Amino acid sequence: MNLKYINKSIKYTTLEFKVWGYRFNCKARIENSLKVKGIIKQKWTRETKILTVLFNPGIVSSEQIKASFCMMAK
């Protein structure tokens, strides 16, 4: 993750969880699915099926991120 423009005074948190996807367009769909205020960056790796999310816990919680992703997946 390129963190060049991130505010260094804020304590960001990383969340990782498994997201299954097989088609060529899954990566873009998964990474673009989390349009939630407080999320700084998200990256999905097709080989490991791990979605890594960098977020500001003062704005959004890990539970809100997971719920938002589950709503998109339906």
C-alpha cells in the first residue's frame, strides 16, 4: 500500500479478512466495494484471497467495514 499522502498523526488500523473471488474482474469489484468514510486504502490479493483494509478507527469500526462489505456481496 502506498502510504505517501497519509496523515502521520492519526493512528490507523489494519483489518484483514478472507474474500473469495475467482473471475478476472473480482479484484476491482472487491477493492472498489468499500466506499465508507474513514477507509484509507484497500487491497485484495487473488492468490491469498485476503482483503487488507487500512482505516481510521475514530471514524469507522471494523464491524461497520465488515457489514458494509457483506451488504455489497449480496
